[in-house]
Amino acid sequence: MTKQDFRIVGKSVKRDDVIEKVTGEGKYTGDYHMPGMLFGKIKRSEIAHAKIKSIDVSKALAYPGVKAVLTHHDVPRVLHYGSPHPRSASCTKDQYILDDRVRFWGEGVAAVAATSEEIADEALDLIEVEYEPLPGVYDIDTAQLPDAPLIHDVGPGGNLVIPPVHVERGDVDKGFAEADLILEGEFAGGRPTPTYMEPNVCVADWDGSNKLTFWTSTQTSFMVRGALAEVLGLPLNKVRVLVDHMGGGFGAKQDLFQHEFLCALLAKKCRRPVKMEFTRRETFVAGRSRHPFKLWLKQGFRKDGTLVAREMKVVFESGAYGSHSPGVTNVGTASATSLYRCDNVRLNGRAVYTNTPIAGAYRGYGVVQTYYALDIQMDEAAEKLGIDPAEMRLRNAVREGDIAPSGHPIIGHGLESCISHGVEAFNWAAKKGAPDRLVAGRPSARKGYGIGCEMHGSSAYPGIKEQGNATVKMNEDGSITLLTGAAGLGTGAHTALAQIVAEELGVTFSSVSVVHGDTDVVPWDIGAFASHTTYMVGTAAKMAAAELRARVLVRAAEKLQEKAENLEMVDGIITVTGKPGTSLTILEAMGPSRGIPAEHLIATGSYMPTKSYSFGAHFVEVEVDTETGIIECKKVMPVHDVGKIIHPIAAQGQVEGGVQQGIGHTLTENYVIDTSNGRSLNAGLVDYKMPLSMDMPDIETVLLEAAPDPGGPWGAKGIGEDPIIAIGPAIANAVYDAIGVRFHHYPITPEDVLNGLRAKQKDGANAGL
Amino acid sequence: MRRFEYHAPNSLEEVSGLLTSLGDGAFILAGGTDLLVEIRERLRTVKHLVDIKKVPGLSGITCSAAQGLRFGAMTTAGELAAHPGLAQLYPNLYDALCALASIQVRNRATVIGNICRASPSADTIPPLVADGASIETWHPDGARIIPLAEFFTGPGRSVLRAGEIATAITVPPPQPGSYRAYIKHGRRKAMELATVGVAVSLDTKDGICTAARIALGAVGPVVLRAPQAEALLVGTRLDPKTVTSAAQQAMLECTPISNVRSSADYRREMVGVLTRRAVQQVLEVAA
């Protein structure tokens, strides 16, 4: 952390995978083809909740080109987790590979392997399934009714996925008694899905020794290995999971999916490689969305804006299976202890099953939902108390020493720095103070300004005790190979790790190459999620590089007949402090000579982090058309504290992508399920509306190194999830600033805006009477 | 994607013969930007694709103030939008073309494909209907020229008979004192299906509206005209009050549905807003 002079870290070096990506040579799972490979497809249920009375595959099996069909009669019946995190706090085992019951519309009931994708697809129509319909539950409220149909016979009872999460600090009743202002509100959010560019895909191949090689687009290759081995009854060294490039995951590709088991089993049955690739439609029905939610929030404030009490109840909709609901409920609920400091909090979080597609992990992991409510109510309080919204946040911002959601003290003043910096750079006071909200040339439009804040942890501690590992090898020519189990979702994580190794070791960036994504080769890794790769694996890589460097300097010291502590290594050149002119190249120090092999140099770093928190404040300008109800996000200034910036362009890319997804959540994206029968109404990109390049606002990202965390390399903290959190409430608050209508839900549709304006007008008219 | 047979005939006779003999499962392939997606997503069962790219005489654009506009079945949206004079003479059609999908799709999608798909939300239909366009068809029993306003019979349906092929679109030349506009309403700025689309074409003389044609997209089973709203405009100086009442009248003349894209009420309300805005846009150009 004390290092001042960086040669590689902090610079936007060229990513090592740029050329192969732009030329199309980068290999994604879908690019793998093998001789004799078959294609798998899944027959999906057309009813949301039912028992399977019978399933007849005889016609499908007889169809030319079909090699195998699997139903619940043919696969191991092992109850397993959807989310395969080992020993995760509270996972519920609630899934079979195939069951004699379906719990959501689109759940797989059978799988086909055939000689072409087309034949496999056509054979699906020949499978005859007879269902005995069961009463379904399609929304949060119905799921919680005492007489609601039950979706699972495991779990704590009712349709609860886990026992309710309860967090209490201080004395909430006393807090409310001391409050000058108490606000209470209900909030809700839709069902955005991550819509990664690369649909889920895997290829399974068994060899003669009964070993499974499995290529799959996953963020958590070791978790996939573990769950496959457990369910298929294999030792870990008989399952090899491979992933090279990935077209995004955003959290959702942390689950072990039904198709992954089925692909492996089809390949085993046919003794041939099998590929399974989702259609875009399947990424909706069989993918993982964010949890829809309902939330009640009550907070008490003093006249000066100080928060004195907070009470929150949140219910997350898990869909048909538990997946990440335990984690999301714990993290989302606990997150409301913080952001805005409050000594007295009482929080209750639940997750409920419904007969809808599965909600899983998605960037922002429960925090998107709870902070949407916290930050909108903070705006309401500011208005009621006559305090500027930014000033109100500054007064309440979490700071050094406050107890974080994870239970340990916050380090530094990151959030305050983000707010203060943004207030200046965005010219907040002048904009908010403008006499009107008119837009030149658009008589029906109004502009508005809003702020939203966030904090998010790097690593899933304390829910999961994580571990990051790295192995750094020096080859006999002095080049360096980093072996890491961290997946590359497309974020540039491997580039950042190589930068960290090069910086710590004292070699050039180009001399470091990265090997990843092969569970038989690279060190174990928990997976790429929880904004922890740079923070946790980066530290492990730095530890390994430091050890290697020490060994190089010892060897060089012998050759130079100097003390190792007097040596410096920069760009692979070793020099002696105070003795200009004396130097060795790394190759001279370490390389083979006169028939003597080079020293075998390999070092490993293993790091079990606690948690750091990154902070952000988003400043937003919107324009609202009061006749069409369309909200346009015109300008965003995201200000983020990341402790130490490793690669500025990659960090900025994370921020811009998060802003884009956050705008989508707040304004246009919602995967809609018909609440009368559980069917999907927009499972495709025609009617699921992600914002595209032309919809994007002007984004001016500001990255701060305000509160470095000693747990990360040179103080670096995560940036992956943070940018999606604050943008939502910032937009909602800006809409209020523009038209005076408060929204407590997302997405805020044009129709909502018009209805809101009408309601406001009516209220105004009534008040006038 | 499901399997289908691919045919590439060389003449209209062959195309027609194939469509007739292959029956319901046969579809014409021109740009394919909609059809292939529908096949892939299993929205349409296709047994045969009859590719018309090898058929001569289906391309070419003529566009002039004297003769009006004529383009063939293979004309892409991108090609037509870029054609000299089109943006000046038919700014409504130009705006509709530029609002269609994305640049990449427009370089492949044919305008007549967009029309023959007969979606009520198709961007190019409202301006062409408002401008009195006709569609030319070929059939062994004889060619026809059908006013576009009479071409559609429902979502995805038209008056085309089995074996009949749309070959060209013609649009009358713009009259002096005539003005036109198209406004598309959607949640996104590109790659969007219209929630509502409104085209207004007005003829004026000495500041008086002599004829008005309002075409409403995505608010009925086919693109609708709003004759009573049009009648309110004719004979007036298009003062704000008249325009507002015509817009309100147009709201009454549409028959929208509710679906995942929008509610019927919202669509109806947007017909009012967009009709007024389209007339205003016309007046701004006229001024």
C-alpha cells in the first residue's frame, strides 16, 4: 500500500486477449467441435406446476438420427443444490436432475441427443408427456398465504426457501421515539435478467478411463466440477472442467444448470461427445434472473437529517428453486444495516418459492433491491426536512469505523469522498438550484437531477469463507507464467492479474502470460463472482510473485556477491542500490548455463480474505416527456472509490456496463411472467428491452483511490458489482426532481409516468378544493 | 433451427409455380431478416423457402418529383433510404426507413418484405398508406395493382392469392403544397418494434388543408386510416384547436390491444399525442 512508483499497475496496458477477440480467433465453448459429436436438446414443460403422469419417448427414440433420450426414469436421483458453493451458509438442496414433477413453465422434463441440432430439436416434439396439473403460485403475495399450494416438501415450511433472516442492532423502538420525522413506504422491483451475449453452452466427453472432460461457459469451474462429481458419484480427478473465453455471466453462470448434468449423462450413455447450447429463449426460461422483490421500509430522522432508526422487511421471489436465494436474502438484508449509518436497525428478509423461472445470482446480489428503497426514501426525507439531497447523504454516509454489513469496521471515508467529489464535478448545486426544469425546444419535456449511492463488498465473506490461489512460474528464459483458477468473464481480470504479477515481481507486463480455466492444471478457485477477483486472487498472485522475486534476488545476490536486500529488480533487470553500472538480466541470474539447468522456480500464493467495501455515488440528469411518459437518461456521472486502480480502462468499462444494465433495470428491462399461469410473456430479445448503444447517455466516469483496503493488492477493491446499484435510485430521484412524481418500483414505464402525473394532478386539484 | 427445403427459382413463373405446388409451408425468402428469426424461434413452421434473389427485374428504384416513387421487391430499406431525393420528397418514408431495426438489418431487409409480413406495427406501412401507395403483383392469371390501404386483411394476412407475388411499390408524386410526416413511438431508439406509429400526409392550398390522410400503426389488426379525424382537418387552417380535436378523434378511431409491450389505453393515448405532433411537424416544415 505504501508503494508510490508504479510501472505497470494503474496503466491501461493492452489486454492480452484483444487480438484474438477482434479477429474471432478466441475460442468460446460453442467453438469446440469433435469428431462424432452429438447435439443435445431439452424438452421443456408447457405447464408451470404438475406431476408427470407418464412420459413416452418411443417415437423420439425411433426418429432417424436420435441416439438417446433421458427422462427422470434414466438419471441418478440425487437431491442437490442449484448453487454449488461449498458449505455456503444456508443452501437448500431442492433439485433433482430430472424430477417426476415440474415446478415452472419451461423446466426440462427430458433430454435428447442426436446427430444434428435440428434432429434433436425435431425429436422433442415426438416426446409425449402427460401431466397431472397442480395448483400454481405465481407471485410473492400468493406464495405467502397460509393456504398457498406448496412447491417443495423440503425447506423450513410454507414456501420459504430458508428460515427468515433477522438482523437487529441497537434499539429500534427507542430510535423511532427520538425521531422528528418518520417515513414509511412500500417498494417493489421486476425481473431483470442478465442477458449475457453468450448463451449457456457445454460439451461433454468421456474417455476410456471413465473420466469426464467438460467444457462449459461458467464463472465457477471448480464448483461445476464439485457438483458434477458429487451427483455423478465420481472422484474430483475424474472430472475435468474447462472454460476459456466467456461471453459474460454477470453472476447467473454460477449455478450448476440442469442441462450441464444432462449433457454429461447423454455423452456417457452414447459414448460420444455431446454439445448442448441454449437458444436465446432458453437463456430466459431456463436461465437465472434477478430476484423480484417486495419491500417495506420505515425510517426515523432527526431534524438535522440524522438517521435514528430503520426497520425493513423484504421478500425475494426465488422462483421454482432455491439457487442463490439464501445468499441473496442474507446479503440483501444485511446490506441495509449500512450505506447510511444508523445505530438502530431491525431487518427481516425472506425468500419464497413460486412456480416461475429461477432467480439466481445477478450483479448486485440483493443489494440492488434494498438500496433502491433506502436511497429513494433518503431523498424523500431530504425534501421533507428541507436539506439538499447530496448534503443529506453526506451527513449520513457510512464512514471509517462504522460496522459494515459483514460485521467488521469500515476502512476510510470512501462514500463521503465520492459524494463530495461528484457534487463538485457534476456542478450539483447549480443544477439543482436552477429556477426551472424546462428543456429548450421540447415544451412537453422536463429535466431533473438525482443522486444515488452504494457500497458493495468484495468477496462473499462472511457468507462464504473464500480462498484465492495463484501459482507463478518462471520459465528458463525468464518469462513468467501465472496459473489461476479465476474465470475470465470478459472483464479483463486476467490482464489485471498479470499486471499485478509483473509489478510485484519487477518484470515487464509482456513477459507474463496467464493460464486459466482447466481444473486439472490451475490452482483451485472458488469462482469469479462477488467482485473479488482483483481483490482476492490479485492478492494471492501478488503473494506468489513476491516469493518468486525474493528467490530471484537471493540467486542474483550470490552471482553479484551482494546482499539480496541491496538489490532492485525493474523490468527484469537486477541492479545494486548505490552501484550504478552493476546489473544482471533476469536470464543471466536465473537461466541455464554450461549444461546446468535453470533453477526450478515456482511459487504459490493462497489468500483467505475477509471483505473490503467499495463505494460509489451516481449523479444523473434525466429528461421526462410529460406527454409520452418516456424517460431519457441524458447524463450520468458515476463516482467510484476502488482503493487502487489497476487498469483504468477496464475499471471504466465495468462502470459503463453497470450503468447500462442499471438504466435497463430502472426503465425498460423486465422479464414478465403471466401471473395467471406462469408462462413467459417476453422470453426473447424482441420484447425484453435492454438499452442499446443509441439509448446510452453521456457517461463521465470518475475513479477515486480514496479509501484503499489493506486486504487488496496495494489497496485495490472490487468494481464489478458496484456500478449497477446506485444508478437506479439516482434515476428515480431525478424523475421526481423533473416531474414531482415519486416511484417506488422498477422498471418505471412510460405508462407509469403518465398515470403518476395524472394522480398528481388529481391530488393537486383535490388539495385545491 | 428446424430443417427446410431451399429453392432458388429464376423467374416469376417458377416462383409462382413453387408457391402453388408446395402449399402452406412455403414462404418467399428475400431479405430473411424476419423470417429466419421466426424459424429459429419456432414462431413459424416453414417447410420450403423460395428464394427470389435470382429472379430478374425485382430491383431498381426510380424517384422524382415528376414521376413519384417506384421500387422493386428486392429493394432493401438501406438502399431506399440512401436513394437520392427520397429524403426530400418522402421525408415520412425516409424517417420510417431509418427507424426500422438497425443499420445492419436495413442493409438486408427488403421494404416489400416489411410490407408483405403485414405486421400492424411495420414502420414502412403507415407513411406509404398515407401517401396513397399501391402494390404491384404478379400471378399467372394476371398482374394486379392494389392500393396499399386495401392490401391487408389482418395481422400477417393480405389479399395476395396462392402463387401471387408482390413485385413493386409505387407512390404518387408529391403534389405542390403537400407535406408528410411519420413518428414512431417505442421504448428504444433502435432495434424496436413500434408501440404506435403515426403517419400524416396533408395537402394544402393557400394555407387551407385540402386533403388529409392519417395512418395509424400498431393500434389495430392492420394499419388503420382515421377518416373522421382527417375530415376534421380538411377545410381548416390547421389551427391548434382543430389539430387537437382531430388528434382526439383519431384516438377514437383506433382499436388497440393490450400486450406485453403496452396497454391498449396507453396506445390510444399515444395516438392522440403522436397525431398532434405529426401535424405540428408538418406545419413546421410547411412554414
